[in-house]
Amino acid sequence: MSDTDASEFYRFVIFLDKVENKTTSPQVIQRHIEHLKNLKSQGKLVLCGPFTDHDSGMVVVKAKDKFEAIAIADTDPFVIEGVRIAKVWSWLLACEENNYLA
């Protein structure tokens, strides 16, 4: 698989860690949901959700590069309001279409 072929399998994982002693209002949650819906409408949202055993969540996005993924994270209302800290990691999807990276 060439580098140009591999680029279609890159995703970016945004971890949203809860900030201690900060409460998340229903209004901020609703703005976060609207942010996710907007990403979905743009074809950028792959999957998302909270962890059940940790005070954090994850959003997986398609973006042209890590800079765009960081911008997506920075515009999340959870981050803007200071109730979550975002960490962005690059992720290479292993799947049948790329022979599980073999």
C-alpha cells in the first residue's frame, strides 16, 4: 500500500477528559451535541461517545491533517467552556480494505 493510499485510512481521535471540580451544564451538553451533529453533516464525524468507566469521552473524526483535527477539538463547546481538556491523536485504521495493514 502506498502512502497516498494509506492517507484515506487516517483518522484522528479526540479524547475529552473531564476537568476536576467543573460541572457540565445541560446547556453546554446541548451545544456539544450540536457540535457533533455539525461534524456529522460535514462528513467528518466517524463515531463518538462517553466512556462508562472513566470521566471522559472520545470523538473520532476524519480531517485533512492533525491541525484540522485540533481545530475541531478546540471548537468543541466542552473545551471552550473549560469542562473538558482535549487530547488529539492520529490513528491509522486497520481494516479489510487495507488488508489490516499487512
